[in-house]
Amino acid sequence: MCGIMGFSRGFSGDLSRESQEIRESRESSVDIVLNGLKNLEYRGYDSSGIAYYEEKEKKIKCIKKSGKLVNLSTEFSCAKPVKSNMAIGHIRWATHGKPTDDNAHPHLDCTGNIAIVHNGIIENYSVLKNRLIKKGHKFITPTDSEVIAHLIEDYINEGKSFYEAVRLSSLEFSGAFAVLVLNAPEKSIAAVKYGPPLVMVNKGGDIYFASDVSPLIEYSDEVIYLKNSEIAYFHDGKLELTNFKGKKIGKTVTKIDWDASRSVKTGFSHFMQKEIFEQPSCLLDAFSSRIISVNGSAHSFSDFKILLENVKLTKKDIINASRIVITACGSSYYAGLAIKYMTETICGIPVIVEYGSEFRYENFPISKDDIFIGISQSGETADTNSALELAKTGHAGILSITNVPGSQITTMSNKGVIYTHAGPEIGVASTKAFTTQLLCGLLLALHIREIKGYIPASEGINGLNIFKDMVELPKKVEQILFMNEAVKEIAKKYYKNANFLYLGRGILYPIALEGALKLKEISYIHAEGYPAGEMKHGPIALVDENMPVLFLLSNNTLAPKTISNIEEIKARGGRIIAVADYEPEIEGLSDLIKIPETSEVLSPILYTIPLQLLAYHIAALKGTDIDQPRNLAKSVTVE
């Protein structure tokens, strides 16, 4: 949820021993951390702060500011240049305590020798806090995070080494926590992971820490992902990795193929806008190496083969599976609903889709023959991963669709991982991650069908030219993106409306949900998605001339049903926007967005694009903070 960045040089840090020339050439740790926080701002933007070891005064200094990161940047730009070789920083999405200067991270212990930044929630903080107060510790904030600094201090007061104090404290915490700890007397830094992500780069004797790879890729494409219950300890240029029991463990290096240039706007007004326009190339990356033509033609399923290199499902797994369970949250959940339709249509296997946040508290019967699919852009979504942990205890097979190699969800996936290859997604509202999830879900359905060994007799499926349509998909997305200015003109008609309805049928119903979510996330307009057939069972009561209703209309057997719903809206004076893959013969449409035709199982991707553009332009006209919408964060790593 929050963003963490840390840096330490791999030497004692005594600047007095260095020449003036060396001192001037080295970038301050504060500048490195501040730059890293800029790349992490999508993870939280209520407040921010940096703690650094000031070499001249031999102590930790801490600067914290509420509000956007620019407030902290301004504070440092107005101060004297900082000479420091060790710093940690944090950008916050508030959980415990309002977003004020005091509540911002880092937090210090009583002595000022220990500084911490924390992502997650310490669930037993009140018990620990009361114990420490009785021992004389003075707390400044109501946050759960401050207790971390004081507990480490308490162990040091008992004679424990800094590393041991960190390790023993980690054993006492309940909840989820990713923590960086700065120790002034020892000039060392420690990182602790249990739940939220922490990634490291160890390069040239220097160490970099971050909540994800986005601020690290400019330094190295080789990273180390900390796993749950692991501690990284860095002192005098030496990095040690241990588990919470103190046992040393090896380092596993993961190579990241993200281009650092994809983390900058490069001429676009917002990251979200850039990421919408990146979708043709992202979709091509998602399938180009995974689908091959067998006979040089593409008229039936037997003409192409799916290659999913990291998927370990066997024919026995598929035959024994009575159902597939998809668990996810937010946009990933809506992707799961569309993937359910694809899988049931193509494979003939029942699919259940569950919110991760609800599944973890249900009495859901889990069978060892179940196949669970977790969908998460970051791979660190707390509710989704907790649901998969429950599936793991039931000995179910677990497979994941994610964008981030080495993320927590990948470590739980005993049946493999499908990476979306979307690259870094900085905008909080998901765009390219969502459409690549849809495409990867379709590839998985086709792969399962291959393993299963037969084609179900579903109407319209046996002769589908899916391979040809998939090859043409990036070009068709580009055709929709060329409509950008036309969609912007439509947005001008509706950006002052307070409410919207989005309606779709069949596989397009989840896209109605996603379209409504995009609009409410970034424009703050109230919007709801419904199955079009459910419109008359309640939502129609809301319809009048002030309620725009957006229909997703496809030229299939459901079209007459959807057109009947459109007529019902017209009869009540509603304004109708239609997104359709043909020219419907309907009088009285307020607006029509015509998109290219494609196979039904690929259609959710094409229908998503104009809804993203519409939400973007409405939000831009309203002047909202599109990349960092209020109260939201990119990766929800706490419950």
C-alpha cells in the first residue's frame, strides 16, 4: 500500500576520510531515496518523509511532510545540500492515524538512534505499545508503526545487538509488515519482510531497497526479492540474508526485463493516458511467444498450439478437477469474471469467481482436486494472497496471473505462473494490466482445452478463428485508440453528470463493471455496472434525462435482448451511449462508439479500450488527480 525506499553505501560512511573531490562526486543518499519515492508515489500520497544519517553531526535527521511528495521535495530543495551515505524514505497511504506531519514515516525511537519505515499493519501494536509505555518509552503518534522503533530500542537496551533486536522484534509482530530500519551507532540498515513486498539491488557494494522494482530498474535489472519471514542485514558493505530464526539463507537473483523508460510519461499528460496507449504493444508481448500456428492456417482449434512455459497443469489435474476457482480483487476480479466465461465456453469446466476479501472469511469447501487461479497485478494483494493461502492448506492446485516476477503470489503457485508482460503500471487505475490479464486468461483456457483433449459443442466456438483474431488484436486496439479525439468530444457532453449506468450481457457484463469502476476511481462520478437483463429489476428506477446509460452491444444472439433494454431506457427519457461492434438500427442514440469486430472471447479487450478513454477524458475535464486519485493506492497490501 505505502511506498518504501532505502539506500546505503557499502563502506563505513566516514566522509572525513574522503577527498573533497570524491565527496562532491557522490550523490547524496537523500537524493537517491527521494528519486525512488517519486517512482513509488502511485503506492500512496497522503504524506512522506526521509530519515538520513548526517555524517558531520553523526546522528539521524528526519524530515516529514503531510500531503503530496512535492511538499517533501520542496523542503529539501530549500535546505542546505545534504551529505549522507545512508537513508530510508516512505510515502504513505494512511491506515492508523491521520495523514499529518507527525504521523508520517519515518518514526524514531526515544534515543533518535533508530529510524523505521513500515508498510503493512501491526495488528498487536496496542498490546506492545502498552508494555513499552510501562517500561518508560515515550510515544509521539497514534500509529501502529511507531511501536516497531521502540521495540527494537527496547531489545538493544537489554544488551542485544542491532541485528538480534530486529530479529526478535520481528517474531513478536502480528499482522503484515515490510520494514526498513536505520541504525545510527552501527551505520547499518536492516530490512524485514512478512507480507508486503520488499525488493533489493546489491550493486557495486551499495544496497538499494524498495517496495517494488520501479525505482530500482535504473540501477540494475537484477534484483533480490525478500520472501516472507526473511531479514536482510547490510553493514560495512556486507549483505546477509537470514530467516526469522536467524538461519542464513542464499540469495536468489531475478532478472527484470522492464525498460526504465516505461516508467516515465514520455510526452503524455498522465501515466494512465500513456498506459492506455501502450496496450497494443503490451498485448502483443503477452501472446507473441505463446501461440504458434501448427498447419500454417487458422480456421479451427487444431491449427494452433499454446505455449505457457511456466504452467505445470497436467492432464490428470484437468480430468480430476470438478471446478476451477478464481480469486481476485478490484479490476482483477472483473477480469476473473470474463475469464470464467472464456473457460466455461472453451473448456466445459465449471468456474467459480470469488472476491479474495470475502473468500478468506467464508466456509468454502476446498478439495485437493480444485484448481485455484489467483489474479493480481502486483502479486502482493493481501486479500487475494490470503485466499490462496487457504487453498494451499486444502492442498488445492494453485496457479496465478500476475505482472511481477518474484512477487508473493508466485511463491504460492505450485501449478505455475502466467506473467502478463505489461511492464510497469504507474497509474493507480488499472488499464494495460487489466487487458493483459484478460488475454492471459484466454491463453490459459485454450491451454486447458489442449490438455483436456476435446472441444465442447458450444455454439459459435468450434469454428472460431481465434488465432487470426489474436494476431490482429493489437492493430484493432490501435484503431480504437485513433478514436481518442472523438471519445473526448463525447466526454464533454457528460463530465458534469453525477451518475452513470453501465450495462452489458454475457461476457461483456464484467466489462460494464470495469468501465463503471474506472469512471468512479478517477473522476469521482458515481457509476454502477449491471447485467443488462437486471436493469428492469431495480436500476431503471434511477433513469431520467440526467442519467446517462452506457450499453455494450455486440452483434450476437443477445443483441435483440440488449436492444429491448435500450428501448426501455429511451421510453423513460434516458440518454444512451452505445459501444458496439456493428451499426445497430436504433433511433435516438445520444452517442455511438463503433469498434472492430473480433471473436467473442477476445471482445472484452476491445470493449474495454473506449471505456478507459471515456473515463480518462471525463476525469481530465473535471480536473481530478488522474494518476493518484484520492483515497486509493496501487497495490493493496493490507486488509
